[in-house]
Amino acid sequence: MTEKQASPLLYAAVSVALIAFVLIVAKDGPAVMGSSLMYVAGMLAIGGLISLYRPSWQLLMSGVAAHGAAFMLIRALADIGGEVRLGYWCLVISAWLMAWVFVQSLAALKTGSRGTARAVNVLIPVFFGLWILLLWEVVVRGFGIPQVLLPAPSQIWGRMVSGLPTLAVDFRQTFKAVLVGYTVGCLSGFVVAILADRVPFLRRGLLPIGNLVSALPIIGIAPVMVMWFGFDWQSKAAVVIVMTFFPMLVNTIAGLASTEAMERDLMRTYAAGYWQTLAKLRLPAALPFIFNALKINSTLALIGAIVAEFFGTPIVGMGFRISTEVGRMGIDMVWAEIAVAALAGSIFYGLLSLLERTVTFWHPSFRS
């Protein structure tokens, strides 16, 4: 990032920090003069000014100022006693602007090695996510939002720690259905796509049906599957199979059709048959489409299993826990289950993306 790009954000951060300083002194007075808010305003203003006059220090100073201010702002909520005024919110805005500058500086950092570049690519979304959680915490606690409406991240984390055994049992029950349904659905979709590619009339008959089935609502399929396969994980796996089969079918067929006529003609000049052309040309060309379906299904599978558990399950499972805790007003447990599901889905998606990068390293999207 160049100095010209960073200057407007830095000027804004320093200006808002100075406004906050004036508001704290003029309106809040001695009630918060001894609190950490004065130090926060000074930290943000000084860090921003140093970054403006020494652009080479921008990454360091913006990072220290933003994250130091964030830590002190969270601590100050307890000292203020819930009476959050305009000066405090100005400091929150200033810290957010400074964090924006820090992330931009990190993104523009010129690295000499591929390992460092990958580390930077990981750190940017990590800091972005941490600041979303921080703003969430500040807004909920600053405005005094009731826990029944929206708990703070610290409350959700506390519930996750205290309810870890329950969360582990629920996750094991749900993820069993996810893994079985995901595996069967994707494999069967892939195999049927090969058959449809080989038999043209099968392709013309299956794709319209696939569009029809993919439009069916989960809440309509789940009760039927529960009646067919019982209340245990098998019915949830059946829902996942239905949800993951047709995305894999459609994407694989599109991938197999992505090769150009010239490439297929070249294989014919080498006297290659259908299966040789499929293995050496068409399947490698279809890999990006197949991985796209795998990544889409990784989120659909978890959603389908959780929603299916709303309609009948043993007394374990993430969907079961969410539905029962909502009725008991245990919203912190509901958000803990949501957080576990989001974390598991993100890890699953990330592993598939890593596998895709390893297998399809030749694809233009992965070339450095």
C-alpha cells in the first residue's frame, strides 16, 4: 500500500481520536478522566501521526495502536459501568480505521518468500475476523443488548467451555450423518455423471430432474426421510445424500464438457478410445468443477443434517440441541452450537481447498 492510499484513512483515524479526546474532556469530565479512555485517544493519535510522517513505520504503528486500543476499550467497558457515551464510540471508530490501515499495510507487504506470503494471506482474514468479534463484543456490551436477543462473543465462548461435553456429543452425532451422506452423495453423483456423459439420453433426462429435486425445500424432505429411515443418523444422512447428489452431478457433467473440440480431436489422432480420453483429458479438465461441487456440498451437508434433526432425532445432535435450547431461552447454548457448526464447516471447506490446490496446481488460478 502506498502512502497516498493510506493517508485518508490515517487522517480520519487521527481526527476521530482527537474528537474523542475533546468529547471525553468536555462532556464526560472527571468521571472518566482517570480511566483508560484518555490513554486510548492518545495512543491512536500518536500512532497515526507517526505513521503519517514515517510511512515505513505504518505497519508497526497502526498494528500496535489499533490492537492496543481495542484491548483497552474492552477493559474500559467495566470501568464505565455501562454508561457508554459519544467519546467512547468515537474511539471505537478511530481504532477500527487504524485496524483497516494495518490490514491494508499487511496486504501490501512485499514478501521475499512463498512461505511468508502464505502466512500473510492467512493473517489477513484472521485479523479481519477478530475485529468482527471485537466490534460485536463492544456493540453488545456498550448498548446493553439483552443476552436473550444477542449474547456477546465472550458469553458464547464461556458457554462453549462450560458445555464442551454436550457440544462434543452433539457434534459427533451430527457429523456422523454428514460424513456418510456427503461421501455417498458425492460419489454417487460423480458415478452417475460419468454414466450420463456416456449415455446422452440419460443426461437429457437426469438434468431436468436434478433441477427439480434441487429446488425441493429441506423442511419438506426431512420429515419424509425420518419416516422412511427412522430417528437416528441414517435419516439425516439420507437428507444429506439428496442435497449433495445433484450439485456433484451437474458440476461433473459441466466439467466433462469443458474440453474443446480441438483437444478431443488430438486425442482421436492418437487413437485414444473413450475411456483413455476420459482418464487423460476430460477428467483432469473437470477437476476444478468437481472440487467446486465438493466445496459447495461441504456446507450443504452440514446445513442439511442440522435442519433434518429438527424433525426427529435421539436426544443428541446439534439440530436437536438448537431447537430445545431455543424453547428454554438458552440462547448462549444456541450460539455455541452455531459457532461449533461454523468452525467445523470452515475447517472442512479449508481442507478441501488445500486438497484442490495440491491436486490442481496446474490450473491458472493457482499459478503465482
